[in-house]
Amino acid sequence: MSCFLYNFDQILDIQGLRCPESMMMIRKKIRKMHINENLFIISDDPSITVDIPVFCRFMKHKLLLKENQKLPYCYLILKKT
């Protein structure tokens, strides 16, 4: 199933970026969003597979989608705080 079939409010394509820059871009984007908006993230950074779930738990956001079995990795985060 293609990760591009999901509905989202914002999109962030950070392919080509590596941690910590990729996580800084995600945090900056979510900071500007409204509560209950969701962010669709496309990445090819291997470290993001660990970083995004940890980020969501720490910041109290909800991870709605995680497709990280093949490139590009896709995530959908619901901003909760």
C-alpha cells in the first residue's frame, strides 16, 4: 500500500536530510501547526525510524501511521499539545 493514500493537513518532505536536521525540521513544522492537525512526513533517513516514535511519546503527539519497511519512510503525526 502506498503511503501517499492518506489524508493529511500538512506535508514535510525531508528526503536527503539526516539527523539532527531532519528532527529539527519536524519539530519546527509541528510547532507552527494547530492542535489536532496532522503532519505527513516523507523521509529516507534511517535514524528517523527510531527518532519519530520517541519524539511523539516525549512531546505527547499521536503517531497515526508508520511505514518504514521500504523507502521512502512515511509517518503521520497528530499534533496533540
